[in-house]
Amino acid sequence: MNKRDFLQTGAGAGFALAAPNLIAAAPALANEPAKAAAASAPPQEQDRYPYSAIVDRPPLRWPNGARVAVWVIPNIEHFLFDRPSSSIIQATTSFVPDVLNYSWRDYGVRVGIWRLMEALEKYGIKGTVALNSDVCRHYPRIIEAGNKLGWEWMGHGSNNSTVINKQPEPEERQIIKGVVDTLAQATGKAPRGWLSPALSESHRTLDILAENGIRYVANWVNDDQPYRMRVKSGSMLSVPYSVEINDYVAFLEQGQTGAQFAQTIRDQFDVLYEDGARTGRVMAICLHPFLISQPHRSKHFAEALAYITSHKDIWLATGGEIAEWYEKTAK
């Protein structure tokens, strides 16, 4: 009710007492919409972690004195047929269906993932899979093979055509719980880690993930070491992921060749290995089977793995192993 409406409906002694109070309060009432808008506006600063300069932290030590913890993250994904997504040819992205780009992506689950599994197994690396839960339904053969290899599975949304950041809270909760429950049932173990499609989050995602048993996320690409994040209940770690040592960016955004990306991986490792003599570092290698496992690229990637694994004092780990070690040992 505004001041004019109140004055018109007031009566008797009550009016005489109430009207002056309302008049005095009018400026404050006029500010209420602005206050409400400010309260509902997105925060201008993140509050999930404090700033920390890596040079000021206590030295981080990995198992057996390793300098670098190396984890490899295959993104195994399912894409919906009725909308555009990752594309190698932009000219057809307006087509519905976009058969060219859809079938190009489909190479990853039909052929590419098997080539990638062979390469990682050859060099003693267990993948930490960013897994769309729809993969469990559409490609159960991949889950079977990954379990035999001892791979780790982390949540990656329901499919890679649905990002997480604009859903109403009940819908976001339903998506996250559905992913966690599906992965637990299909793989035999509840996921400990999470990577959102396109690294997307709402302001409440981390809290919902923690409530559903997720203990580490890879969405925040801002460090060479894990760090603790604030959540409303439970605990959460950020484990380093990369948008630079990432075949999607390398091939589709930067136009690198397979040989150039392999050299980028080696260069990244060299610097982290040198830095790791002082304090432990994490190296993430982020992959998509429809990209890295094309034959003309896969041979160069295998050479990069051979280079990394020829060094001593490295730890070939999964995301969960990195998170667990950090939780137990880091101050």
C-alpha cells in the first residue's frame, strides 16, 4: 500500500496517529524496491575461497617425493540430436538435424574412446572420466571397459547439450542428484568428483554438489595446486583442470595440429616439473575422444605420454587420489 492509498482508507483516531508515521517513513518505503533488487542481484565478488599466493604456501609434497601429479581427463559425452553443439564445420550448425557435426562427435564413443583407452593403458595411466550420465544408458559398453581398466568416473551433467547455470533450484537439484545416482548405479561407485558441461555453475551449484556427496570439482581453472572451497555443508576441494592443455581449445579454438598440441603438453610438463622441485604441482590433460583420438592426432599424443612417463618423480594419479592425498596431508 502506498501513502495515498493509506490516507484514503484511514479513519478516526487511528488515522491521526498512523498518518504522520507513514509520512515520515515514505522515503524509506520508496527505497524498498531498490533494496530488494540489490538483495537479489548476483554478487559482484566470489566468496568460495580466499586469495592465496602460491609462493606463500607451505611446500606441497606428493607421494614418494613426486614433483608433479599428472591426471588425464577424458570427457565422455552424449549430445542431443535436435540442437547444435561442438562443431568442426560452422556452416551446418543451423541445420536440424546437423548430421555432419553430430556424426563427427559420435566418432568419439564409437571409435575414439577405444584408441584412447589403449594409449593410456600402454603408459600406465588410469583415466578420470568426466561422464555425462546419459552415456550410461546409451553406451554401457564404455562403462564396462572403463571399469575393467580401473578408471575413475566423475559427474559431468546429464548430457553435453545441457549446461548448468540458469535452471530453477529444484530443477538443478534434480539434475545433480540424477547424475550422481545414475553414475553410482551404472559404475558401481558413487562419484567423488564433478566437472560441469562447459564448466558451468549457478551460485548454488557447489552447495548442491556437496550435499550429494561430491568432494572435489574441476570447474575452477585458476591454480596448479588443489585448494579448499567454502560450501554450506560438508567439504569441497578444487582440483586443477585446464582450458589450455585441452584438446577442444587447442584444435577448435586455436587451430593447433596434433604435433603442436603434443609439444604444448611437453612444454607444460617441463615447467611444472621444474616448479615441482620446490612445491608439488598438478598437471591436467583434458581430452575429448572425438578430437584427440582422430588417427592423425593420436600418434602425437602417444608421443607426449611417452615423454612424460620417461621422467622419474611423477605421480600418475586420478582426480580422487589427488583430492584424497591433499585432504590428508595439506595444512
